[in-house]
Amino acid sequence: MYEQAYAAIKVQSPRHQNFAIPDYPPDSAMWRQGAEDSWNANRQMRELARQARRIQTANWNSKILGDLRVLAENLSDNAIYANMTGDSSNAIEITRDMLRISQLILQSPKGVVPMLVANGIESLAAYQLQCISCNVTLADDPRNNKALQIQGAHILISQLLVQPNPRAEFIDALAHTTPPQGVDLDWYRRLLNTGHRSNTELSFAAMSLACRVFKFENHRWPISLDELVPIYLPHTIIDPWGDGKQTLGYVLIKRGLPDGSDRPLLYSRCESSKGLAFPSDRFEIGFDGWSVRNETGQFRDVLLWGQDPNYDSHTQVLDMGPKFLPLPPDPAPTVKSHSN
């Protein structure tokens, strides 16, 4: 069925077209046109992927892994397009279709390559969930079938936190793989980190959505994690790069946005060697910069801000580099803003 879904791709989404894609939505007019063309042409692809979500067991031919990656990437752009056009409910369901592909890949065959493909698709789905949650439409009225219902959001948050054990997954993959000659301990460490990173992105997606549900019901952003647990977030999440007790964090930067409004941020210590510091003049989301932004931690915006609707992806923009402001070890509800 997944082979049929891949074969049903009539127009490749912007991720497979020959132009640059901004890191986060809303995207350029070029992206929007490509995404619309893909959406209109690939209805059968989406329907088959949705039907295939019911599959319980899978035994893949390893040659199809590349096709599954392409299928997931097309679904990911379709999810963003659905949310952009006001259909948050469908956008969320498409990302769940992607997550199911990732889960099935891990069943068979075993090995490092399937693990990496599965983790890549899972991370991409989590990235799109973070993008969607930044401007998701929520509702507690079942008649609004295009919004994500509050009850459904609570269910999704819990599901996102049911995650595989990266170490067990890593050991199982290695048992079915002959490592390349000459590899060092860093190779093994990076492999293990792919699982930690994938889980962390799923956790960020759950935490971001929990913040949005809190704001929907309380008409303000949470001040701390204590306000989210356990009603909106079942439990705190251990940061895999912490000391074993430290959790993934949340902080509300008072007057942290250019318009003077508050800025809700999620963060992981990652492999920070210089303490925690957030960029004050750049929207932060997604895993693409993971390897280069480790030294001051990883941050994720909960609220979409700072986008230029006239931005076009073929236009070069000179990046003078973001300003970084430090967080204290245990962030207080009010921290230094970019305007101070």
C-alpha cells in the first residue's frame, strides 16, 4: 500500500523542487504555489497513506526505504499546506500518517540504515508538528471539523510522549549491522544521538501543543512548567543531555518579542558548553541546526513571529548573525529581554 502511495505522487512537493525553502512557515509565494500544486495533484497519495496507517506489521524490502522517505517528505509539505489553509485537523492527521511510517520501518529489516531513515522521518514529522502548533486552530466545538479539538490535542500530546528507548533501539540496530572499518567512538555516539534527538523533537512538539491548549483555556501563556503538569502535559520530560534529573525546559520571556509581547520558549541543554543562551532576534524551530547550535542549547518557539510575508525564497538575505541572551541555570518567570 505504501508502494502504491509513493507511485501516486503526481507532483512533487516543494522539498523536491529546485528552489530554496525557508526554515519555517509562512513561506514564499513560490513555496505556496508548489505546495498547492502538490496538494491538488496528490489526493490519492494522502488517502493511501491514511489507509496504510491501519497496518500492524511490516517486513520491508530495504530498497523501498528511499521511496518511503520521499513519500514522507511529500506528506510533510501537504501537512503544512493544510494548516496554512485553515485545516489544522487534517494537518495533524497527515503528520500522524508520517509517524506511522516511521514506526513500521523499525519493525523489519533491522539495522542502522532503517533506524536512521525511521528517525529522520519521525524528526521531520515532529518538526512539522511544531510548525503547525505555532499557529494551530483549536476548538472545543465538534462542529468545527477543521480545527484540532481540545480533547484530540490532549490525546495527541500523550501519544507523542510514548517513545522508544534510544539505547535499546541503537543496540538492536548494531546487532544487525557490521560497522564500517575504522569507525571510532564518535560514530557510535552520533548514532545514539539520532534517537535522543528524535525523541526530544517529539517531546518539544508535545510541550508546544500543551502550551497552546493552556493558552486556549486560560487566555495567557503558562509562566512555568508547573502550570502545565499534569493537566496539559502528563509529566515533565528528562533532558537526555542533562544530568539525568534535569528536564526539558520552558520559559516565558517577558516582553521578548519586537512588538513588546511575551515570548514562550522551550529548550534542551543539548551539549551546551557555554550555558543556555537564546537568540533574541530569530525565530527558532526544528532540528536542522542541531549540530551547529549545541553550544548554547536548543530553543523552540511556541508562537509564530517575525515572518516577512513578502519574503521570496530565491532572494538572498544577508544574515548578520543573531544576538544571544543568556538564561540563568533555573529560569525565573521573568528574564532579560532583547530590548534590555
